[in-house]
Amino acid sequence: MSIENRSCSCNPLEGAFSRREALRTFSGGFGLLALGALGGFGELGSTRTPQDTAANPLAPHAPHFAARAKRIIWLNMAGAPSHVDTFDYKPKLNAADGQATSAARRGGGKWLGSPWKFGQHGQSGQWISELFPKVAEHADKLCILNGMSTDVPAHQQAALKLHTGNFQFVRPSVGSWTLYGLGTENRNLPGFVAFSPPAGQGGGGIHGSAFLPAIFQGQRVGVSRGGGLFRSNSQDDAVPNIENEHYSQTGQREQLDFVQELNKERLRVTGAEVGTEGVIEAAELAFRMQAEVPTLLDLSSESKKTQDAYGLNNNDTSGFGKQCLLARRFAEKGVRFIQLSQGGWDHHRNLRNDLARSAISVDQPIAALLADLAQRGLLKDTLVLWGGEFGRTPYAQGDDGRDHNHKGFTLWMAGGGVKGGLRYGATDEYGMEAVDGRLSIHDLHATMLHLMGLDHTKLTHRYAGRDFRLTDVHGEVAREILA
């Protein structure tokens, strides 16, 4: 495989994977991996040493303690869903609908009760909006975190905070820290895959590795500009050919062997170098992916029943449905961190139509994913996380919209060692601010790492003269939600 083929990037917009774009899509990051490796790995955290990283940077590593989850699937709802219309039932807000309030930031306003009915679901009686009827069928699997809060009400900064723990400086994403600490279980695939990451609202930062070696960054698959990935209904479009069209596999192997001989000669002359070892491993991973990725991405091998369950044959649900089905397939293959993204949740106006449309696009696919993981015995050790970068105001913006609200919002988890059927934390009676069981983003990250068997205070990387960690000097594990 040539350097050119490993360093180009891909942008399969509107959901179509062409066969020509294949290698670009999945090996686009490997030029950066090599560059990052050349920069050196520095001092590593307590679970890793420079020696084992040099030998195989992505090899599995023992956690600090027994893990409840082996992998994470993050359902990133970019744009910030309204918590008071989805998973945070506020009857007092509904009763005050249309009444004047001084809570609005911009010159007063009126309370806006939810246009959608809430009902109790499952044996746990979880309150869930009618916007999510199929997810509601899994109410007893959900651990709903109603007391979330963050620092800023701006999309870019809040998205970076949610995914990296810092909105002021470039920092590694949660997925990169997880892969750095634990490695991956499949040497033929990236350990961290980001499907359809948003072009804005955090951009590459939400799956980047920052000062961690580049081999720990998320491997991007497509870029969403609001419409999401995989728009086409044609299964052929979802089956990329990642083979080099100019060289046979034998020819690529010969070419790579030549390059690797040069790398090994450098090692012989200069002695053991973590950077050069990283280049060798990155190139080998890019080559090995060609044997596994095409089959993994070929959804035509799934039964019609499965495709229908995920909504692949429905224009409203096919985009996110394909992401969810691919997430299950990648989880089965040992990928450590899988990030899915669906934009379009920024409802400053036209709330009644647009929020309903956004919910329809993800409700069936998410429910299918939860059911599929449970049926295959994967949910018990897969942590699924749903939510956006902040919430929305309980007062109206204009006649039919909600503004940004960072003081209180909702995320939910399922599987992976959390208590199902649990509602933890609360906002005030109107849904404006977290008042009970308040969780910061650092608390969320500390809890996620804990479920993966990692002590957030010990997973560190030496950079610029000091030890950094995902949670900085903050973060407490929310032990009340642990199963």
C-alpha cells in the first residue's frame, strides 16, 4: 500500500459509499497515525509502558480493576435535544404553559409546556415522551440521568466539553482515552470508530486524540453536515471496496514489505524507537483492514427481518438505522469505542414539526440496537450512551422554539453495568436547572471510565511537563447508578 493511499481522506456525504472511496474512508487517518507516531509517545499512564506500546500500540491491556463494560456505543445527538420534551417530565411546566416568566434570558418570555404527552413505561414506570414510543419499550434498560449540567450554552464549546472534558484547549476525546487505556480486541480493525461525526459542533475534536499518539484517534467514517450518513437505500452503496484499484493485494504486500524493511533498518541503526514502531504498526493495521472491513460493512448479509427492525427500508430511519446496525457489527468484532452521530436537534423554532422529525429518525434504530444487543448477550457488557451537548429552555423562544440551556439536561445510559429502570437526578419543577443528583461532565467521564475498569485519576499521559487526565483534577464516579 502506497503512502498516498494511506494518507488521503474521505467525505462520503449523503450516505453513499462508492467503491472508489473505500480506502479513503477507512484508512484516511493512517497518515496522521504515522505522523503522530513519529512524534513519539512520551510517558504513558499506569496501564501502559513505552515498551508494550511500541510492540503493539493497540494490543489489549488489563484494566485497573474488574470492568463492568468492555465497549462503549455513544449515540451523539448533535444540536442538543430538548430534555423537557423527551425524558424529563415536567407537569408543573405543562400547567404553566403560556404564562409569563422572568426566567427567559432575553427580555422575559412565556413558559412552553411540552406539546407531547408523557407516559410511564415498564415495570420501573419510567416517564418517557410519546416522541420515543419504541425506545420506551426498553424503559427498564434505561438509566436516565436528569441532573446533567455543563459549563457553556454554546454548541461548539459544549460539544468539546462533552467529548473531551475541556472547551478551552485541545484535549483527547473520551474514545481516545478509552482506547489508550485498554487497547482493542481486534488487531484488524481500529479500536475507535466515529460514524458520521458532525462537521461543526466540536468537529474533529470530538473524536480526536490531541496530544495522545495519533493511533488512538477515532477513525472517521463520513462527515455529517446535518443530513447524516448513508442516505441511499441501495445496499451496494453501503459496501465499500477498500482494495487499491491500482495494485493487487500481493503487489500492495510487496510494496509495504519494502517500506517496512526501510523502517526496520532505521530501528537497527538508531536503536529501539517508539515512533518508528508506531509507524510500522499503523501501516500493518491499514493493510490488514482490507481483509475484514468490506465484509463488515456489507449490510446485505443481514436478514430482511433485521434490516426492517433497524428501519433500513424507510427513508426516515435508514440513515441512523445503518449507523446503529454497523455499531452492533463492530461491537461484535471487538471494537472498543463506537461513536454514532445524528444532527438536527437545534430547535430554536418550528419545534413541533422538527423535534418530532428528529425523534422519528432515531427512535426505531435505537430500540432495534438495544434489542439486538440484548438478544445477542452483548448489552450486559456494552455501555450505550444517548444525548446531546446540553438541553433546551423550558420557556419559549419565539412562538415555537426553545433556546439553549446548559444548567440542566438529560442523558441516558443502558447496559454496561448501570442500573436499568433508574431515574437519577432531577431538574427543578420547570426543568431549568439541575437541583438533585447533579452530574458534571467530569463526573460523567469518571463514571464511564469506571464502568470500563479504569480509574480516572490514574489514567494519565505526560505532556508538556505534567500528567494530564480526561477529568483534569475533577470528577466523581456516580456510584448510585452502578449495578
